[in-house]
Amino acid sequence: AGGFRQARYGGARGGPVWRQDGVDQEAVVRISLEEAYHGATKPITLQMQSLTPDGRVSVQEKSYEVKIPLGIMPGQKIRLSGQGGEGTGGGRRGDLYLKVEIDPHPVYRLEGKDLYMDLQVTPWEAVLGTELQISTLTGPLTLKVPPGTQNGKKLRFRGKGMPDSKGNPGNLYAVVTVVVPTKPSQREHELFEELGKISRFNPRHS
């Protein structure tokens, strides 16, 4: 916040003239996960309030080109120097702080620096294992689903989570969901029946 920084003489009667810096201001800026992941330059428009000399509240729109640093996290702030409240008596303007909020993403969940995505596999892919190509924020990747993969297992891509300025990115986790066919064909139904007869596997007994 701004405050009285110094007094100087030179008023109409030689009295002190107070110099006061402008107050810092804060606003919220919403960005996409892609903008946070890769960094971006984002145009934003804010409505800013200020007091007129006669004490009334004035609302003005201001536009900015804001540089979004890659790897910025929710709750962190971007400082725009000198874009806050006006000073008086020659005091400097305050700063404007933009508090970052990241919009929900249809595929990824951000937890700390780690990214999570759901990966749906068939029962036979989970039992036998497979290789799948998935899309990520850095492009397609090949994911190996090992044989015997359980529902809910987390498959990790090291270093494919959120980047940071220190070179210590988080991880990307694909969380496996085994999905069964809801309308199996006659042949599929027969094969599942045969499997049920010959298999000794029972998850309800150790």
C-alpha cells in the first residue's frame, strides 16, 4: 500500500507539501492451462476505480499486454510496475498485481506441479497389456500399459507436468479406468461366458 514518504517545503505559505505514493492495486486474471504451461502474452482489459479531485468514484477501462511466464501456478501474482493508484505531490504510482486463476481443463487436472488425466482401457488391454498413443500438452506420446494393470493405477510420464523457472517440472500421470462393454455382441458374450467358466480368478477372495 502507498504511504507518506517525505515532506518538502514550497507550498503557498511556505508550509510542508506532502508527497504520497499511490496505493498498490490487485485484480484477478484468468488464463488457460495451455497459457500457464507454455507461457504467453495475453491481452486483458480491466475496469479500474479511482477518485476524482472532488471525491467521486471514476471507473475506467484499461487494456494491457500481460506476459504470462511459463509454469505460473494458481494464486501466484504478476506485477505490473507503476500501473496502480496515482500518487500525490509528485509521489510515484503504485503497482498493479494480477492474481492468476487457471480455468478448468477438459482433459487435465492440475495438482501442485503434477498433471493428471484419465485413461480408459478395455478389460483385455488391462489384462494383456498394450501400447497407446495419447495427446499431451507437448505433443503425442506412446504409453505402455503393462499386463495386469489394475483399475486406478497411475502411469507416470516423468517431467511432463508443469514446468518451472528452476528446471524442476512436475510429472504427468495417466490414471487408468477399465471400461467394460455395455452392449457386447453375441460372440463377445459367449467369450466372456467361456472365460467365466474356465477362470479361477476371484477378486473377492485372497
